[in-house]
Amino acid sequence: MPQKLHIDDPDFDRELDALLTRHVDSTAAIDGTVAAIIADVRVRGDAALVDYTSRFDRHRLTASTLAFTEAEIGQAVEECDGEALEALKLAARRIEAYHRKGLPEDGLYEDEAGITLGWRWTSIAAVGIYVPGGLASYPSSVLMNALPARVAGVERIVMTVPTPDGKVNPLVLAAARLAGVTEIYRIGGAQAVAALAHGTETIRPVDKITGPGNAYVAAAKRQVFGTVGIDMIAGPSEIAVLADNRNDPEWIAADLLSQAEHDADAQSILITDDLEFGHAVAAAVDRRLDGMARAAIARQSWQDNGAIITLDRLDQAPGIIDRIAPEHLELAIEAPEAMLRRIRHAGAIFLGRHTPEAVGDYVAGPNHVLPTARSARFSSGLSTYDFLKRSTITACSPEGLGRIGPAAATLADREGLEGHGRSVTLRLESLKGPR
């Protein structure tokens, strides 16, 4: 059974804290293994990638077959069924359109001292996208990672995808072609992250790595950060649903299970102001579990990590939601816009009874790569901003330097940095003319 909490319970705060800290991730047990793999790839390059692919994916490669050819990608596209391909194209159009709306603009202005100031956005040159293979093979994740990069202006988008036993989901390759991926390699695991970060004879290094993966991939991303940028360390999927008793319990149960089926460690939380409605949703979850293809995974997630939180009033919800800081938040209530204005921490928010989180996973437009493990308190979902850099701009006229330069020289003197101050005062002295 999921955990049941009531806001009036004496131990509510302690129980909620325990619920939210159930997965304190520790990679100490695998850090050494990952470090050894990264070091090996740095030394042996392609040969190490071939060896690890044979060992972990049971697939024999050579340096010349690490990359998918255009012919192989084209064949994969031909293998996709028409309906799925059209759905993928619709998703791609919507995701691209949404992210184009979010592109930042350059700015330039002159302040009261006559100094020209501003900023300029430029794209990262090369990005690596890690795409899980095997059971967790999601073409939608290809679109969500690659399209914002392309919209931002990234010229080189490199994708790695493991191919256990030599197999790959053809829709993954079709999505890569739709999204403008420029290179695709059939490698995975920590070794793929190492290759993207440090390069090999065949794979040139990138500047940033994005995309989800298992614990080894997450550990590898941590270890190469600094050499390259990374998006985030993704944890198990999460959903919180705020629902009143005017909802159909079957709909809300389906929403909770949409995340529970991802992973046994995923977390689904119902927040409601009606205890009986909570019971009805729990009963609907039990009924729906029996018919699910991933029933074992979803059942374990719901039993081990699920929760039903009962409030006295819906207006108590914002404080609870901000403590949870969920990856996904559904506001299945009347006037969700009013509630939205009171919520600070959530990765993606879905308003109203007819907006299931699953539309956000595929076709709504906003990105589904989102902060987990309460990191929505300080971070955002993937966007074009993750593939852009901002350079600041300053231009002083002689008159402008005359107005602000003395203060800079004073501060440099007080900090004991003579060279800093002198670089300013030499110019200030020149403004006075010959003596």
C-alpha cells in the first residue's frame, strides 16, 4: 500500500521529510569502476569502446563500425510504421516551435555614465546526447535533447545509443534524423560519456553532454563535469497530482501510474482535500495495475514510494508542493491558474483536468528533461538556454572612463592590486593631456 499522510497528523512533517529523502543517491560503490573506464577510454580510445561494447552489449564492433551510416539510418526510418512516424513528426514540430519561442535576445544600451553595456548569446559548438538503449529506449528523449540544441544553433550534435545484442529501436534513429543529429554512435554506458568528453580516434570530443542514463552514466557525467558541461544528474521520475473530488478517480489513477511504470524507484504522490476520494483513487490504481504490461514495476513503485496526502483545505497545497518540488505537477482542480501563482518549485506544471502529464512527455512542446529529487528548488528543465552561452559587453568612451575609472582605480588600490589600478590610471592620465 502507498503511504498515507494527513496534514493534521502529529508526525506529518517528519513523515513527509522521510518520504522525500527516500533515495539519497550514493555512487561511491561504482565511482571507482567508472573512473577506471574513463581512464581506459582516454588511453586506448576506440579499442576500449570496442571491448566494452562486446562485454556489456554483447555486440562485436570495430572502429569503422562504431558509427551508424546514413544508409543504416535510412533503413531504420523505412522500418518505422507510418502512424508512429507521423506522431514523431508532430511532436518534433511542436517541440521545435515551443523552444524557438524561448530563445533569448541580445541586448545593448548606454547607461547614465555614457558606458555602453550589454550581452550577446552564442551557441555551444558541439553537444553530445546520451540516449538509453534496450528497454529504456525513448525516441521522444532524442527530440527533447536534440531539438533545443539545434534551435540554439549548435552545429555538431553527436548521439550515443547502446545497441544490446546489436538491436536498436528504429524510431530512435528516425527521431535523430528529424532532430538534426549529425553523428550517431552505437555505444553506451560510462564509456560513451568518456568518449564524448575526451574523444577517441573516431569520436571528436564535445563541449557539453545531456541526456539520461543509468547509475554508471550518471556517475560518469559527474566525473567528466569540468572537462565538459552537463545538463543535470537525472534521478527516478516523479509526479505529484493535486486533485479535488470533482475528478474521475480512474483518470487520476492513470496519471499516477504513468510515472510509476517508468521505474520501481519512481514516485507518484496524490494530494487531495477529500479522504474518500483518495481511497477511490487508490482502489482505481489497484484495478489498473492488473492490466498493465509493466505491472510489476508500477506496483513496486506505488507500494514502496507512492503516497496519498490529505489536506483540510486545498489552499494548504502550495506549501506542501514547494516542499516536494516535484518533477511533474498536475493541478486537476477548479481555477488552477490561481493555484499556479502560489507555487514556486516544480519542474513542469499541467493545468486543469484535461491536461495529463503524459502529453508533456511527447507532444505538448515544453521539454520533458526535468529536475528530479527536489532539484526543482534550484534548477529548470532543459531548454535552449542549456545550449547557449552569454558573453557580456562593455565599451567605454574616453568621457565614460573618466567618469567611472577613478572608482575602479580606488578599489584596485584598496585590494592591493597595483597592476589593475595602473591599467586604468594610465588611461585617465592620458585624458588630462600633456603637462
